[in-house]
Amino acid sequence: MSRPKTIFCDIDGTLIEHISPIATAKSDHKITVLHGIAENLEEWDRKGYNIILVTGRREGVRKTTEMQLSQAGIIYDQMIMGLGGGDRILINDKKPNGRSAAWAISQDRDKGISGLSFENLSQIVRDYFDVWSNKDLAALGRMFSEDVCLVDWNISCAGKNQVLKANQAIFENVDNLSVVINKLSHHNNTVFCQITIEIDGEKIPVVDVIEFDKDTKIKTVTAYRGN
């Protein structure tokens, strides 16, 4: 059973419209919640996530901030204040099985967080490569969106049925298939992968760019063959 996630989320520019600190400190200031934030918070609450808000607002405006957030319907478990404007670095150990348990989402200011997946996409990509190596079409189908697109140096197709047919053709024409993951990086809904594909003894260096939709289904796989 998976445990509830903990989400550390910025306030100004991420959940609500970013304006000057002087304006936000006023007790009569009414904040503007960004598009889709209420739905995200409801989903996190329904899933039992721990919601920890982090902000550069000073500790002295805690009561004002709490009032503003309450009036706007923004729910949370804890709030860490006074972090300043510098970069925020999340450090966490991996699980004993090697699964990364921390990642970051860096979104444009005031864009909101609608459309983002909050799942561990790097781990899902590892699972995807295992499924692909095992030639498991049924499992691949469960991972793809209905409008998934696949593009590599030989193939270009769209739609789940066509992409599954393309993979089936690969599986039927090779005996031994495996993927070695050399490096993964995860940015928002996209995972960048440096891998080595071994097909019947031939080793092929590949860079995969795998993009997910908000429901954590794979919507694009773009593969570039190395030399």
C-alpha cells in the first residue's frame, strides 16, 4: 500500500496571484486564487496528502496570511514562513529498492498548476521500460493515453491502437529485448531518459523523451537514436 504523499507548495505566484509583499501584508487585501487551484487542493485532500505551504512572507504576517488563505478556501496542514527569495532545494534519501522519493516541479509564475501530474513519473518510466522489455502489450495499453503519439527514427504514429500495433511489430521481429537506464531526469510532466536498448545482441544508445498527461498516462514517446 502506498503512503500519502507530502506536498511542499509555494503560495505567491503558485497558488495565488503574485503581487508585492507590502500589498499582501495588508489585513484587508483579498488574494486572487489561480485557475484550477481549488480542484488540485480538493484532490490532494481527498487522497490524504500532507499539504505544507512554504513562503517568503515574513513570520510577522502569519495571522494575516492565515486569514487570507482561509477566506480563499485554501486548505493546508502546515505553513513554513520567512524562506526568502532564494532557491529551494529538496533533499531526500531513496527507498531501499532504489526508487527516488523526491522530485521538484518548477512552474512559471502565476500560471497555476492545472494539468500537472503529481505522481513519481521517473518510477513510472522505469516500470514502462520493464513492461516494454517483457513485450507486455496489455500492460503498455494501460499506461498509454487514448491519443498517445510515438515517434522514433523509423516510426511515426498516433492513437493507442496504432502505437500498440507498432510495438507489437517490434516484439514479433526480435527474440531478446532489454533496456538499460543510464540516466533519468524529471521536469514537470516530462521525463528525459538516456538508455541503451539491446535487441538480439545489438546495443543501441537512445534518448527518450516521455511526456505524461494530468492523469499520468503516457501521451508522447519521442526517441532519438545515438551513434
